[in-house]
Amino acid sequence: MKTKTLKKARPAVAVLKPVPFLREAKPVVPAKQRRLHFGGRWEYAPAPETVPVKIDPRHELFIDGKFVAPRSGQYFDSINPATEEKLCEIAQAGAEDVDRAVQAARRAYETVWSKMSGRDRGKYLFRVARLVQEKARELAVLESMDGGKPIKESRDFDLPMVAAHFFYHGGWADKLQYAFPGKTPRPLGVAGQIIPWNFPLLMAAWKIAPALACGNTVVLKPSKTTSITALRLARIFQEAGLPGGVVNIVTGPAATGEAIYHHPDVNKIAFTGSTEVGKIIAKVCAGTGKKLTLELGGKAANIILEDAPVDQAVEGIVSGIYFNQGHVCCAGSRLFVQEGVAAAVIRKLRDRIQTLRVGNPLDKNTDVGAINSGAQLEKIRELVRSGEEEGAQVEQSACALPARGYWFPPTFLTNVTMSHRVAREEIFGPVLSVMTFRTPEEALERANNTPYGLSAGVWTDKGSKIFKMVGQLRAGVVWANSYNKFDPASPFGGYKESGFGREGGAQGLSSYVQLS
Amino acid sequence: MSALRLDIRKTYKLYIGGNFVRSESGRSLPAHDPAGLLLDNFCHASRKDLRDAVAAARPAAGGWAKKTAYLRGQILYRAAEMLENRAGAMAAEISRSTGADSAKARAEVDLAIDRLVYFAGWTDKFAQVFGAVNPVATSHFNFTTPEPTGVVAVVAPDEPPLLPLVSLVAPVILTGNSAVVLASEKFPLPALTFAEILATSDLPGGVINILTGRRAELAPHLAGHMDINAIVNAAPEPETHLTLQGGTAVNLKRYAARKLSAEDWFTAAGEDAYWIADTVEFKTAWHPIGF
Amino acid sequence: MNPTLDTPRRFHSMRETVPTVDQVTIEERAASFTRRSIKTSAKLAGLKMVVAMMDLTSLEGKDTPGRLAYLCRKALQPIEPKYEVPSCAAVCVYPNMVRYARRFLGQSSPVRVASVATGFPSGQYPLRTRLEETRRAVGDGADEIDMVINRGAFLAGDHGKVFDEIGAVKEACGAAHLKVILETGELVTYDNVRLASQIAMEAGADFIKTSTGKVQPAATLPVTLVMLEAIRDYFLASGVRIGMKPAGGIRTAKQSLAYLVMVKETLGDDWLTPDLFRLGASTLLNDVLMQIAKTVDGPYQNADYFSLT
């Protein structure tokens, strides 16, 4: 038997070349046919969420601790964007109703809430956190039905985060002086809060928890297309024994929100939504003495350097833009990939999106749910069309879409240039614009070349590069080797036209106090 | 049915490693009420029990520190829930031991519950308040973060029987430390009942260990133990203070004395966020900023 | 022909190294596979696939021909025919047991005989005896050889030695199919696992395998994912499909289905076959069979009703 002499030790760096003589016996798939097939072998059976929920056919306003009919007498329909079916009717608050709510908030502030110890305010928030945890399953199902997001996300991300926000802020209520060394923090009074439809219950928690912790009372308007879970939260406030008027919920369209930020007896306005509306609110509030914080749109750059942990970077791209159907203000909607690894990244991205399951939000295996409304779907379509017209290449996952409901498949555009509309305007959908760069300085320049400044992502294996880029990106939240990470202890908010003010952490409290 | 039902007497055991155990020495001591009447017997901890408690506390500290701050906060809050649920029984336990009237005993329990809630809210905040990003003069990212020191011995005063124990141990464990507690020598029973509340609060075994017995006997062993990182002492007598502070000379134990009178514990002096800083270590790290 | 010395010199990019792996992100991605809900028909199909992919293993000092007989019989027919469950892919045994397994199974059995070799599990033995062991096992009738890499050499930075030894074992295998065990529990970091995977594939592995099962941690979802990603990149670069086998620590049917989900969503349909994916396990089999019985019959099951391995 022939014995083989051992080869000399090779250098430490492995070289990507197959060793010829050992590969003879193995079949080699020719380059043109080398593809991964994500097809029908071993199909997943439907896995519908089975928790039964009861949705009342009609929902009233929540004012002064009670559910009351709107003086306007009007109601609007709330529909399930996955099926286009009507879920229920929601009360429409007119200016008179908003005024009632503000009065209730003022009364509660003057007579109860501002007199209460921080300790006790905290206890109410802890109670709410616990109740949210107890009712989490039901709330998650409702959130998915009302807004279109997958049950997997509402169950595993939204709801736990809602509870965490109440819990975190409950702990600040009796410790505010530690967040403002050298100053005495006092509440502002009545806070008017307007929230969007992309994370309905979570945005309500982001607004209500710090406001209450700091001693303010609240008038909150959920988005017209997603009111149901906010009203369930109102029931939780009742169950927690929260004094009437501390939180008031007035449902309705944009006009209801206008009534809030025009109201003279509101001390503070907090708005999360589009930059366009944010500017209108800023104009209305100018000179009125109202404190204002805005959390607006974004067009975040997700930057992949050639020394990134590349497979995880692709995961980061996917969670950056396809999470929550791209309905995320801080979505990584512009991909900047270093030219040397661009082909590999795009190829991996193309394969990866084939395994994203689009469909019934109540199916536990769904990754990407429905687009929130017909209006939003049209906006996404229009922008993607513009991309094509302006010369970019559109690539989409080959998923089957349900016949009814509002759907858009995970999409990315290549050959995008900085002046394309898809590179400049916020699409707010599962659409990624891909561009390349050569050096980190170029990446920074391109990333910062936008009026927005909410967030950014950086992927590299080199620590010093991370800190350098974090330091130079003009964005309020920078994710290094990660994306879309949130925590109540981590302040969130934007630079430039993405808004001002922070939510979460010690910094997030400052919007809800006056210091002396 | 007989008018006088024969009751079952409770055995008050030490709480070590999440288990209720008798002293390895087999000794016990009688607990008396203020009138001198015998209440129950409780275990008389030996230096070997102390050794076992530290041996349980060390690995427990590792796991406890790795849990998220949020989870530690939730567990402390749950301890408050459990104590609230059994507040009546705990107040009765205090009354029978100390003779305090039911209102005073209840006030002590209520305050202990509120202290637990207060400190539960610190777990995910103290790093922001006590830590920092430091503006050094070179191109480096420099941050300071507080980390738990490890195993902390906590020595409670004789009175009141519950409130100081809770007020001392909560700021110690919220950061991820584990604790070996020497409970009140004069009124030990409420502390051991409190151990039952901890045992049903999802607190991992070994994070809090409670020993009862004689301070004078155990103090020298606490001071000399090489695997204790810090001592927090609220016992009023100077001899104990001297012995325990001497522990620093042995292995550089961190030492903090809490000088509060029995009444002080009922005031804001018994709820001091800066106590948290006494059992953390501040780690500062540097990393270059550059392409 | 000596490929190292005789290959014409060619520039290769200094940066063309194996990518690094971000621990936090890969663990999140791996965990996401456990959140897939596999029900009813998909569950039954998946569980049967798991059986078909199983290398039913017995690696104990106290193994005897008698014990082997039970193992082989169970692998051949795991449960009553009415459930329509396939045979396991292979039995996995120590070299001394190979001839008993071959005798029991015969020359042309649907169940293959895999033998561990090369000083399993530690590998801390002279190369000469490790190669001899391999040849003997193949000579006794092993269809597959599960070797262990030289972790000492790897961790000391001598990657060339690791590469060369794998090549030597591959040659000693002859026609037998080689699985290369990385022993991920000793390599510790995902970066190391990714690099070791690359070395093994280039050196001649037909399969790369996580662990011996004798060291904790053995197979985990994230470590397996790292190896699947290495296989994916290798396929796209070279056109060669390498197989993967997680082994050790997979005890429940639910866990095994999560592995299948991970293969399906990382490498796609082509790898969902025993030719390219195996599970090294022993107690897993009965848990899977109990789940099959439950899915078919209805009630939760009792171990007394399922024959021992």
C-alpha cells in the first residue's frame, strides 16, 4: 500500500480554490446552473393563530375614564388590510370631543395626577405593564388584524416591547431627579400625542409611558387605520384603576389631530408621522408656548463594508427593510455596499428574499404581512414605477400574493443613482434601493446626503471603523453590525428633517418635564 | 369537631442556594417574644453554613449578572408582588416577634414592598446614571460602565426585623451581585419568612442567601473569607464594625457601613440610590476611532 | 501530481479569506427557525424525513455484537409498517463494531454503515494508526467514515496540517464517503467553525459534521447555520455540493424539525435529502416516532409502546 508523505504546512490563510485531484469523483454543477432552489419541497402547512378574539362592532371615545359617544355623532370603518373586510366602527372625534378630552386631562392633572407622588404614578404604570403581559396574546392578534403585520412580529416584538416600555418608565416616575442632575424636574401639564399606524400599540406606549411617568396627563390620537388596540389599552387603564382623565383617547382622522395641536390648553405636542405633517404642526405651534417633539420620516443608509461579516450583514439588510413590511421610519431603505462585495451581497440578498413568506398576517409562518392601506400601497407602487422609469432595475421575490387585501412583495432596485426618487423619497414599504461605494469616506458622504437623519447601519468587522463611522453619520440612531434594535433604555430620535427630541432612556424624559 | 385544634409548628430553616436547610451544626436557638414567651426555634448558623452560602452565592452571581437588567427588575417587582400578597401574614410575624402593634408592623411591610418596587426600577437605569462616555483627548471611544462586584455579605441590624434587610439587599442584587445575609439576631423569624417570599419570586437559587444566628460568632469568618468581594454592615455595635472592616485588609473587600437608627429605616435615609454604587466596580474601556 | 507545488503560480486576493461571523446576529437568525410553526401534513412529512436522514448512533465502550443487532434492526424498521416510516439512513458505530453491523445488515441494505475513525473522539493519536484504523473500517465494510479533525493543530494555528490530514484520510477512505467532524464545542467561536468548515471542504470532505457528541456543547442551531452558510458559499464558488450533519444534543422531534427548516431556508430544496443532510442521534428516534404516532393516531404517547433502540 502506497504511503503518502505529508505536505509541508500551508500558510494560515485559507485559499478559495478547490484542490483538483480530490474533486474528480464529485459532480460539479456548471457555473451557469449554480442556483439555490427554494421551491415546494416540504411545504409548510397553514398555521393559523387560533386565539379567539371578540371585536365589538362599535368603539367609542375614551374620555375621563369612560367610553363615551362622540358629540360629532360620526363613526368611521376600520378594515382588515389583509382581507379588506370591515372589522368594526370607530368613533370619530370632532373639535368638541377633543375639547372635552383636553378638559378632562386638565382636570385630572390639576386635581389628581400632579398631586400624586412619583412612587404612586410608577405603581400605576407597573400595573399597566403587568396587564399588558397578561393580555398579550389577544392584543397581538388584534394588532395583526387591524394593521396587517404578521402575528409572529406582534407576538414576539410589539407586545413584549409595549410591556417593557411601561415597566421601564414606571421605574423612572419616582427617580426623575437622577435624570436631571442639578435641576428640579416638574411636569408640563397636558400632552397632546398623535401616533402613526405602523406600530399602533407600541407607539401608544412610547408616548403615554414617559408622559405619565413625568407627571403629565395625555390626550392621544391613534392613526385612523389602527385604533383598536389603543382602545383596548384604554380598557387596561380602567382595569389598572388609573384615575379618569389621566389618559384620554380620541380616535379619528387627521382633522382630529389638528384639533389637538390647535388646542390652546395643551402644553406639549408629540407627533410621530410624516415630515410633511410634522412641518405643518411646527408652524401651528410656533409662538404658542407649546413644547414640541417630532419623530418623522427617514431614508436610512445601511452601509456594508467589504470586511463585514457578510452573511449576517445580509440578515441585517433584510431585517432593516422587510421587517414590518418596511413600514418603519428608521428602515434601512438605502443599501450602500462596497463595490468589491456588491455582487456577492446582491446575490445573497436575491436568494434570501425568496424565503420570506408573504401572506395572511394571522399565519404564524408569515414573515411579511399586508400593506396597511390601499393609499399606502398606491404610494409604494408609484415610487417603484418611478424607479423603473428613471432607469433602475427592479427585482422582486417570486412569492404568490393573496387575491384580496393590500400586498407588495419584497423588492429591491439596483442601478440606482443618488438622484433617483427611490433614493431620495421615503417609500415606507418593502422596497430597498441599492447603491455602491468605494471608500468609507464616500459611504459617509452619500449616507449623509439627505435631508433626513433618523438612523443608519454600519457593517464591518473592524472596531475602529465602527466608531469612526458612528461618529460621522448624521443620524440619531446608528446600528453597528445590527439593525432595528430597540429598547426602552435606548434613546431614539432623529437629526435634521427626521425630527427632534428623543424617546426612551434618560434623554427621552426631557421632552416631558420643565426644569428649574 | 374539637374546639381546640392542634396546630402544626413551623420549622424556621436557613435559606441557602435556593433551598431551606438546617444548620450543618445541628444547632438551633429559641426565639422569644418580648414577654419572654417561647415562639419557635430557628437554626443557629455555623461558619460552615456561611461557607456553604458563599459557595452557593458565587456561581449564582455569575448567572444573575448575565440576565438582562429588565429581567432582574421584573424579578424584584415579583418579590414585591409576593410580599404584597402575603403582607398580612408577614405583619403578623413581625408583631409576634417584636410586639409591635399591627399598624406599625403593617407599615413596615408596606414600606418594604415599596422599597422593592423602588429598587426594581433601578436595574435598567443605574448604568445610565452612574456610567459615562468620557471625552478623552485622543482619538478613542472611551466609556465607563458599572459592573457588579460579585458576592456581597450583608449584615442587618437587630431592629426593625424586615425593613433594613430588604433595604440593604435590594440595591446590592439589582446590579447582578449575589448576597449572603446575616439577619437580625434578636428578631430572626421575619427574615426567614421573607426567604419564602424570595423562593417564590423567580429569583434564582443562591442569589440571596439568608443565615440566622450570632453576629459575634460569624463576623470574623465573614471578614476573613477570601471569596467575598464586599461587606455592607448596618449592625450598630462598634465591635462588629471593627471586625468587618478588618476584612478589607484580608483580600481588599469593599466595605460600606450604614449608620441608621431603627427609626431612620422608615425615612428616606433608608432608600438611598447611591448605595448601589457601593457594590459595583467601574470598568473603563478604550477603543480607537479611525478607518 | 502534487497540487501545491505543481499548480502554476497565480495571484489570489489577499482579502479572499473566509468571512467572519457576527455572533449576536447569527444566533438571532438561528433562533428564528424555531419560531416556524410546522403542523399537520408538513409535520408528518418532516418527521419522516428526519427518520430517513438519521444516522442512528451507538458509540459506547460497552457496545457488543448483541447490542449492535438491536441497533441495526431498529434502523432498518423503526416502527410498525402501518405508519409508513422509512429506514434510517445509516448506523454509526466504532470501528470494531463495523463487521457486526455489516453482517447483520448484509451487503445491500438501505441502511448504510458509518464508522467513526481517526482516534475518535479526541483524535490525539499518531497519524499512522489513525489512517490504519480508517482502512480497516472500510475493509470491514463501512460505507462512510466519520473522522475528527486535529483540533490541537487548528488551535495552534497549523491549519495546513489540519488540511493535509483530512486529505490523507480521504485517500485512505477509498470509495467510502468521508464526513469530517470539526468538534465545534472545542473550536468555540463561530469564526473558527467557519474557517474549519472551509478547510475541511477544500481538503476533501463529502460531509462536514459538527461534533462527536462527547463534548458539550455539541450541535446547536447557530453552529449548524455557520456550517450551512459555508457549504452554500462553497457550492456557489465551485459547483460542488457538500453535505452537512449536526450530531449530539438533538433530542426532541421539535428540535429536529427546526434543523430541517434551517436547511430548507438556507440551502433550499436540493439539500433536503439524506444524500446531503444527516442527523446524528440515538434517543431522538423514539421521540420522533412518538410524534409521528401522535400525529397519525391522536393522543400523546407513552415510551413503553416504542421499542428501545
